[in-house]
Amino acid sequence: QKEVEQDPGPLSVPEGAIVSLNCTYSNSAFQYFMWYRQYSRKGPELLMYTYSSGNKEDGRFTAQVDKSSKYISLFIRDSQPSDSATYLCAMTRGGNQFYFGTGTSLTVIP
Amino acid sequence: DSGVTQTPKHLITATGQRVTLRCSPRSGDLSVYWYQQSLDQGLQFLIQYYNGEERAKGNILERFSAQQFPDLHSELNLSSLELGDSALYFCASSVGQAMYEQFFGPGTRLTVL
């Protein structure tokens, strides 16, 4: 079983839609949960990180962590064509291992 | 632009050869991380250095090695290259040792023929 599972998509939504991206994980010791955005042929860009459970909001982006279900989500409100990218979740215990999901490809159609 | 630089952008070489990838972290960052991204494996953590010392090791092959120099730049050495080593190699950096706030470079695309 992989440490982190992420639906690869692809996901296609109309402009202005609310997008929900999700990851599940198996290791209950994970404490830090990150979301990265990666445009084609570019390096991943950190969007936000969350410590332990709860929500965190940054502009149009909201990250949620449910440790009891081992489930994390990223919501994008009022999605824009510029949000079209691959979104990667990542997590760590805070120690010396760092795990990425395989990424979900998102296309926002104008 | 994250402030992390990587050279070269592209590298084409043959099986059995050795290559060196270079990374300069953001100004003030002490940690450097190396990742391999391939289509079938996704983004795999290879190794972390903090202020010149190896801090954490992931799925790094014995044919691969890295180091971080006193000026904090880092090099990833890949030897006895195989076709399966063709991938994007990313470097990331962070201020401290914690892995949760990393900033990635643009990557080096390695093609092994």
C-alpha cells in the first residue's frame, strides 16, 4: 500500500466552479500536510501547508485535514483558467521522510 | 521564480555514463533536498542536506550520491546511468531542517539513451 494515494484525474471544470482535490494516507504519524501546484515542465510551487487537523484558508484556496479519516482536501473557489495545473499533496511526520501523492491534473475551461 | 536555481536545464547522455546536477538554494536557506520525478513513480524524495551535513535519506540508489558545499550549493552525482534514470530531477530548499516549507527549483531534465 502506498503511503499517499491521490486520484490522478484528469479533472475538467468550467471557469468559476468550486474544485475539490483529495488525498488519503495510511500513516497516522503524519503531522504536516502540504499542497503544491505544478505547471507543465516547471517545479512544484508550495500553495499552503497545515499542521495536524483543521482548516486553513488562503485567498481562493482552503486546505482541510481530517486525521481521523486520514483524508486531506484542497478546495479552490471561483476557479480560473490559470489554475490549470497538476496539484500534488505531500505529507511528513516532521522527521526525515517526505511523501508526495502522484498528483491530480486539473483543467479549468474558460 | 522560487529563487532556487538548477543547472543544466537539460542533459542528454548515454547508458553507463556519469553526470552531475547542480543546485543553488534560495538566499538564507540551509537545507537542500533532491527529488526525482518520473511518469510512473511520481515525485520521489532522494536526500536532504542541512548546512553541509546529510540529514535524511529517501529512495536514493547506491549509484547516486550528493553533497552540499560550504557555500550551500549542492550537487547530485548520478553514475552508471541506466535508461530508467531518465527523469526530471528537482532540487528544493528550506530555511531550516523541517521539510514542510520547501521551495523547488525549475528542475533538470535528464535523458539517458
